[in-house]
Amino acid sequence: MINALPIAPGLIVKFYYWGVLIVCLFLYFNYSRSNDCSNLLKKNSMFPALLLTFFLMVYMGLRPTSAKFGDTVNYAYTYHLTSGDALFHVDFNAEWFWQFIMLTCKQAGFTVNMWFLIIEIGYLGFVFLGLRKLLGENSWMAMLFFLSAYSTFSFGTNGLRNGLACSMCIFVFAYAANKHIFQIGLVGIVLIFAFGIHRSIALPVAAFIVASYVIKSPKIAVYFWISSIGISLVAGNTVENFFMGLGFDDRMTSYITSADQDADQFSNTGFRWDFLAYSAMPIWLIWYICRKAEEEQREYGATAEEMETGVIGAGRIADVDSMKIFNILATTYILANSFWVMVIRASFSNRFAYLSWFLYPVVLAYAVIRLHIWKDQDRKAGLILVLHAGFTMFMYLVGK
């Protein structure tokens, strides 16, 4: 039987953050010597990314049961109380697929760490497959962007249901954005299972649909995001009550109404300007790309692809398909984050924020790997990655 790694919980956390940062620094020093985008254009082997992903699946899955990992202790307690003889009943008003996974593992005689390992395989596995589909030419850097994100470790060890469901969304979005009939059927099945784990993914899924068929320009979404800040400041309580009335997330009501309960687990409540500034980083990059594409179109004239498709930047910043996919991912992130901004005062709103933050590293990775933004893009891509990882390390060191 597989049991927890014989490593102190504090060291598990420390090794993860320092290990990922060091790997990102090595990549940065390698890319910083380039004055063009030759490293990004060079197709890389997926083996290093696959090996690192597999190692972290085991490393995080076999972590000790400790309060150092937040809700890990609560999940473990629930698993221990679950009877292996319990009958599984499909209840579509609850997390039915999550219950199915737990009961199946329990009936198979798995230890709690074997169950955690199954969850981590799904958590990181779906991300790897999704990023492989989106950025197969450089899945190594793409995975480093995800692994070094502020929320990745936390939602792999604390917010397990939310983390797993959102990782499945990355897989779904990666394939759905390509709009192949067979792939749409495949991701539809995965999406049903994701809803059976955490119904709150209705928010990013709805944002993805709007981004695909309604708001096709990230620039319009940026205006909506700016407006959401004003709405939150002026009518935040009204918006929070509206979201509670929707009832799409079984925990959202408790997050909003428990402003002071367990506040020590969430630093502080109120309007989180620090989290807002963090969320704004990819939005600033998205805005920069939109402005750059518009300015180049005015200066050099529209490309044949721009005239044919109406996609600004097509044929100059990226090919048409890549530009469309970037616009969808960027707009999805901005719209989902906008709704979080409106309920930013809620206790544990970081869990609601993750419904957009899980796309944060995906948007950054797609922009710097697939789009051609700067002449020395290798150097700037490496710098953005190491700053991204450095922020996560800073937040870890200050205890956030």
C-alpha cells in the first residue's frame, strides 16, 4: 500500500516553490542570451515537461495529511469516514462524479494517499494534455508557467475539487477552441464530468462561450473588466446577493456570508487591491497586444488575413487560428475575472478568483510562446516567466 512521503509538510511546500523557481531561472538564463525568437520557434521535446509533471503528480499526491495543506485534512477525514460498502447514487444536485471517484477508490481499498495521487494525476494530467494541445512546440515552458503560478500548488493540495475541475476546463478549452467535431464530442464528456466535480465551473464555461461567439475582441472585455471595478466599489453588496441567488456553486453562499469566519485562512477580507493588481498583469499584456496589433494595422495596412477574417493581428502577430484562440482564451480570462472583482470582498473569494486565475498562466504562456510580440521575444519570454515565478515565491515567503 502506498503511504505518504516521509518528508515534513513544511519541507514539501518549501521544496516545491524553490524547485520550480530554480528550474524557471535556468530557463531564463538560457533564453536571455538570445536576441530573437529562435528558442521559442525551435520545437522542443515533450519529455522534460512530461517527466517533471509525473514527478510532481507523485510528489503532491503522496504529501502527508497536514493542516499545512489547508483542506487536505478535511478531505482525508471525509475519505476515512466513507464506507467501502456505500452505494453510489447519482445526485446531479451534488458533486456526483467527485463522490464516484472517492467511493471507487475506497471500495478498491486505496489509502488516502493513493486517492490523493489519483486526484493529482487528473489535476496535472489534464493541464499537461491541454497545454500540449495549445502549445505543443514548447510544452516545457508552458508547463513551467502553470507550475509556477500563484495558485497552482494551493489548488492541488487545498482546493482539490475546484482545482481538478478547472484543470479539466483547461483541457476542454484547448480542444474546443479548435472546433473539430470529434474533439467537441470528447470535451463535452470531460466537461460533464468536470461539472460533477465542481459546479462553479459554470462561470468560466459561460465566459468561454461568450468569448467564442459574442465578444470576440479582448479589448471590449478589458472595458468590461474596468467597469466591474466601479460596479464592485459602488454596488458590491447587491452583486454578491445576486450571485448567491444564482445557486450555481454549493459553497459560494458560505464564502460571501462568512466575512469574518476563519479569516486567518485568507489573510484579510474587504476590497483586495493586491489581488486586483495581480489579476491585472495578464490583462495589461492582453491590452498591449491589442494596441500593438491595431497600431501596426494603421501603420502598415491590413494583412490579407485581417481583411478576410476581421481578426486584427492575423498574419502579422500570429496566424489566423492562433490569433483566434488567443482572443478566446484572453477574453474568457477577463470575463471570468470581472465577475470575481464584483464579489471581491467575500471571505475566501480567492476560491472564486481561481475560476479565472487557472487561466492566468495559460494566457501568459500562449502570448509569449505562440504570438510574435517583440524582436527579442526569447529574452522577454524568459523574463516574464521568471517574474511570474518570482511573484509566487515572494507571496510564499511573506506567508500569503
